[in-house]
Amino acid sequence: MSISGLVSTEWTVRYTPSRVCALRGCPMDLSCSYTYPKHLQVQSAFWINEDSFFPTDFTQYPNYTERAQADCGKEGGTCSLRLRNVTEADANHIYYCRITTNDERQKWIGKPGVRLSVTALEVTGPKWANEGDNVTLTCNTTCSLSGSPSFSWKKNGHRIAPVKADRELHFTSLGSKDEGNYTCAVVGHEDLPSAPWGVTIMYAPKNTLISVRPPGVTLEGSSVTLTCSSDANPPVENYTWFKVDESTPVGSGQQYSISNISSEDGGLYYCEARNEHGAENSSMVMLTVTGMCPFIYLSIYLSIYLSIYLSIYLSIYLSIYLSIYLSIYLSIVVISEK
């Protein structure tokens, strides 16, 4: 690197590294080593972040005093800088070593300096994928991070093995269990993750089932409702009902109801659940319809008979009781008047 000032082959400066890509919120470390003519004495060495006519130590600026720390020995020929919690605003500058000597004409700025780039992490990849697809999520940066760091991945806040991974996360034959929000982070800086990246898995209906209400044997003349349920994404668009041995569907919609049921309605039923990714049939369900047995008729007859008998009995009993009570009451009244 060259030195700004009077031309002299005895001045050299070297920056380590020469370019820096730092993760937003992380610390950044720079170092410069320099040589100078032996007849000179170094008065000061410090860092500047602008090539001005009167350059000053930027670590003393109010917005840097808490974040910037420099270590520049006068005799050692080295000058290090640590800048904590870097931001995009820090990337608007080029960082130089500034060296002054006992000769007013021998003040130097090591050029071209170090250019700083600051990046955040961003997950990219498909937000929507079909079940069974092969998918890759990538932890992207706007520049190549210094130090070739490893990355870690989390799904819904839980770490995904292995702890140290590549910037790419590969999925083979996606399943519904892989749906969720993914974040990536640089190992050692897990407190600075990317924004969540949601992955939604699309799949055809599965686990399609029928439930019957009320369950069990259905009596003639009563009502029954069959409900079809299925797991699908996007949700099921169409439910269709079929009865075995019938050539056309018997109904549509998630529920199929039969009122005033007869023995002809009995048989095997199944439903089909369908969305844009496919369809699935449920297992068949037997709907058994039976008439009322004699015992049921007898129980109904007895309940009606007892209801009528008890109401008549209570009515007669109350009439007699009230008549007797009224007669006794009137007798007492007559006697008391005499």
C-alpha cells in the first residue's frame, strides 16, 4: 500500500485484512503494520475514517467513543482497531492508519485503507412447496463474511442438527413435518439471527375419515348425519359422498344427512376428499337401519298407559280429598257460629 505524503521508499503500510465484510451487530477487527524512516520519531498513530485536510482520530467522536477501541503503540509499528456493534452507517467510510512524526512535513495516511461492508442475514428459498419436493434454503449475505464462518439453523425457534452447518439447508422429499419458520445465524452470534422465513407444505388430502351421529344402529324414521374429515393443504375444496352399488354420488359437502330414514338407506357409504393436489377416499362405513322391535312398542305403550292412568288417578284423588276437606271446614264454621 502507498503512503500519502512526501514520496519516500522507506514508508510502508499493510492492512490485515484489506477488505472486511462484517455481520450487522457484530464486532469488527482491523490491524495495520507500518515502517518509517529511521531518522524520524513517531509522535502518534491513530485511525481515521475520512481522508480530510485535517484528519482526526475518529474513535474520539461522540458516536464512536463507546464502540471503538484502538491500540496504537508509537514504537511497535502496529495499530489495531476494534469496532463493536457495527451498523450500515459504519460502511459509509474507508478506514486508514494515520501516523505523525517529529517532522511536521512527515505526516502520513496509509492508502488505500480498508473498505468495510456490513451485511445482515436473509433466508431465501421457496415459501410454498409440494409434499415430496426437494428444496434448498440459503442463508444469504450481501458480501462474503470475513473468516469463513459456520452457520446454524433453527425451525420454529428450535435448533436443527448439526450445530455447525453450511449456509445451505437441504430437504429431500419434503413432508408436512417440515413446515414452519426457519432462521439462520452465524455460529457464535446466534443472538443475531435472520428474519424468519416461512415454508408452507402443500399436499393432497390424507387421513380421510367418516364419523356417524348418532352412532350405532339407526331406527327407521329417525335421522342420521355422516361427517367427512380430512387433513389437506390447502384445505379440502370438495367432499363427495358415495353409496356402494350406486352408480352416481348420493351427496356433496362435508356432511351428508338423511331424515326419516328407511331400510333402503342402509348400506356401505364412503366419501371422497379433493383439493388441487389430489384426492383420497375414506374407508367404507356400514349404515344399519332397523325397524322398532316388539319390546320397543311395548315400552312405548306402557309409558303412555301409565302416564294416562296416573293423571286420572291423581285427578280423582285430588277431587275426593278437596271435597272431604271442604265438608269438614264447613262443619266447623257452622258449629262455631252456634
